[in-house]
Amino acid sequence: MRTLIITTVAVAMLAAAGAASAQMPAPADMIKAWDKNSDGGVSKDEWVAAGRPAERFEMVDANKDGKVVATELEAAMAAMRQSNGG
């Protein structure tokens, strides 16, 4: 009986984790929400205003143009998932 309860709890936790990751917005939607001046990219000021760590901006701004666009954010997110084993 105890094994059944532990297994049930473990399955429920895995399902909840999967649902949480499935609900993450697309990078393009995140950029659109953070891009307050609607210029198609997120400046460092907009990045910080969105609650993102300032020190991560440069890591995501791959072409170093001072703006993060959806493709850069998508690539950074993919690299983070890969480095975390997921």
C-alpha cells in the first residue's frame, strides 16, 4: 500500500512539472510583453523592468546590438534547457 501511495505522489509531481513547463509562453510572446516601446526588441532597460536579471541580458543578446529579439531568447532558452539536461 505504501509503495502505491509513493508511486501515485511521484506520478502526480511529474505531471505537475510537465504541465508547468508546457505553459511557458513562447519566446516571441515574452518579447512582445516586455517590449514596451514596440520596436520589436527588448532593450536592457525593458529587460530589467520585466524582472529579468541585468547580468543575463548580455548573455542573451547574441549579436550585441543592445536588443534581445525572439530568436535570441529562443536560442538562449534552448541552450539553458540543454545544459540542464532537459
